[in-house]
Amino acid sequence: MALETALGEQILDALRRRQPSAAFVPEVASTLRPTRREEEVEEALRSLEQQGRLIVADHPAPDVHLESIDLRVVAYVPESDGELAATEAAEALWSSWLRAFLATHRCK
């Protein structure tokens, strides 16, 4: 349990440092490697989501070539603003990424 709590706090700290306080799951996982396995990160994310400390937003791939990529966004749920702030942070990150992707991607 202590390892899970420590990992959860590392994940939350990583999200709190970002503006907006959201990141793609692979980004979060990469900040914890090589010391953490993917299964540990997934378990910690599930636990934090169940505790209401973060949200996980899943999005469909905007292109067939991205269907195998993990495009889930996780966002920190601040105690003061709650889930609305986390939802807004997740959507801000997704919208920004999607605009940049669509502006530069040319499917061939």
C-alpha cells in the first residue's frame, strides 16, 4: 500500500506542475520510468480515479494511424475546484493537441 500511495503522489505531483494540470497517460508513465512498470502505473491511475483525485478522459483516435496509441488524458482534481476544473484541464490539453495534430498531419 505504501508503494501505491507513493506512486500516486508522484503522479499527482507531476500533474500539479503542469499548466493545464493534465497530461497524456504515456507522458505521465514516462516520467516514472525506469523505476515503475506499466502495470503499476495503471493500477495507481485506477486507484486515484476511484478516490476522485484525478479523472481519465479517453478520446477516439483522430486518424486511423493513431488507433494503437494511448490517447487517454489524465487530469488532477484540485480540492478547491473539483472535477469541473479537472475536466476543463483535460479538454484544454486534448483540444490543443488535436488542433496541432490536424494542422500538421497529412494522411497518405
